[in-house]
Amino acid sequence: MPELPEVETVVRGLRQSIPGRTILSVRLGKTDFIDDPVALEENLPGRRIETIERFGKFMLLRLSGVDSAKRIPDKGDAEPASLLVHLGMTGQLAPSPSGQPCGKHTHVCLTLDDGRELRYTDPRRFGRMAYLTETPLAQELTAFGVDPLEVNAAEFATRIRTRTARIKALLLDQSVLRGVGNIYADESLWRAKIHPARLGIRLTEKEAETLGKVLQDILRKAIVMRGSSISDFLDADGQPGEYQRRHRAYGREGESCYRCRTPIRRIIVAGRSSYFCPKCQPAPRRVKRRT
DNA sequence: CTCGATCCCTGGACGC
DNA sequence: TGCGTCCAGGGATCGA
């Protein structure tokens, strides 16, 4: 559920007080969502969190090398590294005063040099965490497409209109665009009046341009409103977002379209629930015939 | 290349 | 009250 605006909200919150802090120790609970748990335990202590960035739906905590006085010879810990964090469906990353008891689903606790702990909590453990040095990180990031807030209209249109997959699948495909998930895909398709099952290659230039524009507009507004809290999203301060109040399609099955009053429908496209207005977003002709 | 199916996981909704 | 069942969903993976 945390998509680009929610992750951006968390990142902005963490930036208030986390950069500059040094990690003193690591405690782990369940580790099945961590690439290499031992690498976290061995490599995080002694490193300072320099900056926090968002990359698509990922958070990137940039870490310093270990101080020269505390380095272990031949360990290579002088090199900078990063902690990659994906919140999955239900992940939260937030600082808390140490001494507070950990919840049942808190699986990573990083004690900081100011007495707080940076905690990762994730009931469903659909998230991901990985300690990565520069080269593997760079490698990892090449698999992703452009940031929808940075891409220009022409490139967006090209990426969409050269593909035969359905537009909904393309919006969700992180190798095409990084950061868009189910909510903002449906919201932008509703705004652009495009049916989720349309093929990318069948979109007109005008439609692709509109879609790119409304997607950016929606993402920007959602960031201002601190994201959508539809189930349990909370930012780094434990506050819910407000953008769910602005949803025009997502989660509104049976409710009337804000433009034309037709009941919103839900179908499965690309294996995901897709909410749309059957009147404003007319179905494509002659896609997917079965004989 | 694109598709659907399956799995991961747990809480919440719902039916009885 | 309590149990069983189903579903949500991002992403990886596999076979068609």
C-alpha cells in the first residue's frame, strides 16, 4: 500500500531527525524479509546515516564508512554503503524512544547514538530490507524505470505507447515507472478517462500526454496531503495521511462516479483490483477475444 | 513479450 | 464467543 507519495512522506519525516545519527547496534526479530540478516548485524554498527532518499517505493539510507579508529582490518568497512528498505504492504519505519517495548511485529531495531531506536515494523512482512555496498546497489537500481515525477511528457508517452501490455499493468510495472501502485494507477486512469485494460500501444498521443500529466498532478497532491491511509499506513510521526479523502475511483465500487454518477466498477486487470467508471473510461474494443 | 497462476503473510471482514 | 474461510496486495517466479 505505501506507494510513491506514502514513501515520500515517510522519507521527509525521517529526514527531520535521522541524518547525522550513528547506528550503535542492531536487533532483529523475524528476518525472512531481509536479504542477508547477518550482513545487517555485522555491517551497520558504527556507520552514520548520512542522507535518506526515496527511489520509487524504496527508501535508501545512505551510510558512511566506519570511523577509521573503529575499523576492522580487511573488512572493507571504510567504504560507504546503503540500507535499502521497502515497506511492502504494511511496513513502517519510524524512530522511537528507546526503552519503549517493541510491538509483536517490530523486526528490526537500530539503536542510535542519541538514545532513540529506528524501528521497522511490518505485520505481513511483504517488505524488504537489504544492506548493500555501492556496486550491488547500483546493480539493483538499474532494474527500475523512471521516476514519474521526473519523467518528461515525451518519454512517458514513448514508454507507454511502445508496449502491448495493458495500461494498468504498465503503470504498475516498476521497470517502466518506479513508484506507482494500485491506488495511484487507478486514480490517474480515472482522471485521464482511460480504461485500465486498454493496451499501451493503443493510447493516442494525446491520451498518453494527459495520463502523464494527471499522474504527476495526483502524486504531487497526494504528497502534500501526506499520502493515503486506506488500511494502516502511518508516516514516520505515526500520523495517517489524508489523500484517501480525494480518491475518485480506488475503493469506490458501487459508489457513483464524481463526474457522471455512474456506479464505479471493479474488475481484475493485471491480477489487481481495478476501479473505474464504465462510462467515463470506455472499454477497449476487440481486446482479448476468446475463440 | 505478455499473460495468468501461485506463493509469501497476517489482520480484518464475514458467515455460521 | 469462536471458529473457518476468504480477501487484500507488491513482488518474485514459473509455465504457457
